[in-house]
Amino acid sequence: MAKSQFVRTKPHLNIGTMGHVDHGKTTLTAAITKVLAERDPGVNRFVAFDGIDRAPEEIQRGITINISHVEYETASRHYAHVDMPGHADYVKNMITGAAQVDAAILVVSAQDGAMPQTREHVLLARRVGVPYLVVALNKADTVDDPELLDLVELEVRELLSEYGFPGDEVPVVRVSGLKALEGDPKWTAAIGELLDAVDSYVPVPDRELGEPFLMPIENVLTISGRGTVVTGAVERGSLKLGDAVEVVGLGPTVTSTAIGMETFGKTLESAEAGDNAAVLLRGVKRDEVRRGQVVALPGSVQPHRKFRATLHALSTAEGGRHTPFAADYRPQFYFRTTDVSGGIDLGQITLVMPGDTIELTVELEKPIAMNTGLGFAVREGGHTVAAGTVTELLD
């Protein structure tokens, strides 16, 4: 069956749901697709809850582990929507998802209010550069006292302000994903309000189309008889069919040509910054490429192991360490879609206390495609302990 062509008729944005586990992110995502499919069935398709959580262990435990993409359109925009996991073990997947969204819907349960993980997600969103947040106060149907809802809203606004988001301006919309899925007209309308808030509050980002093409690899697939496909969100630039590319980082650089491109199952003539794309690479074996590398125009980005950075060690209240760390510390460094361990050189500093912001030198075990200004997160034992920015390349 021939695939249809992806036609750009509306601005495209990448958006995600994030928030504490069991606050209703996946239910809300399903409700959004249902409301839009009813509003405009020509372009939108309802994706049920179990169509978003696909991995067997997700179905078993009812949690989102891997990042699931759904697409939908409002009257004015085309969205690729990422349902980001809230479960603590899988925050590393959330980091890779958050690094690629233009905005996020922060889902907070009206019953529980902001939880420690909500705080961690807001901090991560700030650190990995999610520019805009819209808050969905979910499960609002379960709270009878409107004053209680006001209180939760106030608490969330204060939390956002604390981490550098404009807490007074951020839209906070009271919704019920479950009731909207059941077809309750009041809550169906509330989902509409949430989407209107996203449409009006989040501006269309300035895409870096003039820069050389770069796409971090999220997944690698093999299509029998065709070759190796890499998927990810295009960070900058554009790529046309037949363009030469390099796969950079984590090992020897691989040279290839883009011989096929798709987005959401539709063929692409060219992939642009912001697109969720699948790129078929000529002559590349499955074991030559992997998640965490980047696909880039030849010569536009180099792999590096050693760099200087500004690092903020999270305080205990932010979900960071309870104890300081010294120069013998070897955590995992998360860049784009990859994590790699590395050592640190603190220079004159002997101890880094939780809450400190310092300059340091890092040496990674494997080279990563990087440039100055690239953000990263530092994690150990399932917790985010610091976040930083590359300031100088040393190799």
C-alpha cells in the first residue's frame, strides 16, 4: 500500500504531558485525542489509553515507561504529543523527551496537589530548556470544594515561579481526563479550553532552519530488504532525500545517505527542525548505529569527551543528594538521548554541596556529539543530582 505524503498546512509543534505518577497524564492524552477526533474526524484519530501505553510491563503496571507519540491537529496547529513517563525509574526517558518539546502540559492531580516528583519535573523542564508550561489540574471532578481547587492552583503557581517560570501568567485549566473520555459535556469542554490555552499561550517557535541539520537518535529499527532506520526529533536545520549525513558519537563516525524519510507513517520530502522523523540510511548495518548518537550534516558537529561546564547541584528539596560529592565522583551524564558515565575535575574545590553552582571539568568515557551551550543532566542511582551547561570544549 502506498503511503500518503505529509503535507505542511499548519505550524508544527512538539508538546508533552509530564507530572507525577498516577496524576492522569495518559488518560488526559487519550481524552485530548478523543475530543479532537469528535471535533474534526477528518484529521484526528482517537488513541485509546491502551494504545498509548504499549510495552507489556506498562500494560501490567498501568504506567508509561517509554515515550509514546501521538499526533493531532487543532484548528490552527499540528501537534506531535509525547506522553512522558512519571515513574521515578524512568525519568531518564522523560529527560530525553523533555529535551525535544516546545511546551509541556504539567498534569497535577487536584486531589494531591504538587508532589515531590512534580517539583523534580518542573526543575528538569527548566534545566533541559522546555520554554513554556501549561498546567492541567486533572481529576477536578473529584474535588467538591472550589476553595480547595484554588489552593492547589496557588500552590502550583508558586512552585512554577520558584523555578523561573512565570507562575502568574501560566494558564491553569481545571480538567477531568476520565470524565472527558466518558463523554461528559462539561469536562469535554474543559479539554477544549486546555487546547485553546496551549494554542494561545505557546508561541510557534523559531526553528533553526538555517543551521546545519542535526537529529538525536531515539530509536534504531531494521526494515528487512530496506535497511536501517533511525528515528528522533530534528533539533535544527533541514534534510532532503539523497543528502549525505554522518552518524556521530559513542564510537567511530559513520557516513551514509538519507534514502527515505517519514513522519507518523507519512512520507516526507524534507525533514525540518521540529519534525519527529524516521530516516532510512543507505548501507548502514543495525549494529553501527544506536540511540544516543546524532545524525548530522558531514563535518557540522564533532564528538568530544572533555569539556568545561557550569553545574548546578540540586538541593535536597529539589530531589538532589543529601550529601556533598568530591572529585572522585563518577555519575551518569545525560546528553540529548544518551547517557554516558564520566569523571569530574573540581580544580580548587574539595566538596560540592547540594544547592551549589560551580565550574568544573568533565571527562566522559565515550565521545558525544556536542557544542558549547549544550545542556545536560547528571544522575546516579535513579535520581537526578545536578544539571549543567557545556561552556568550553577541551579536546
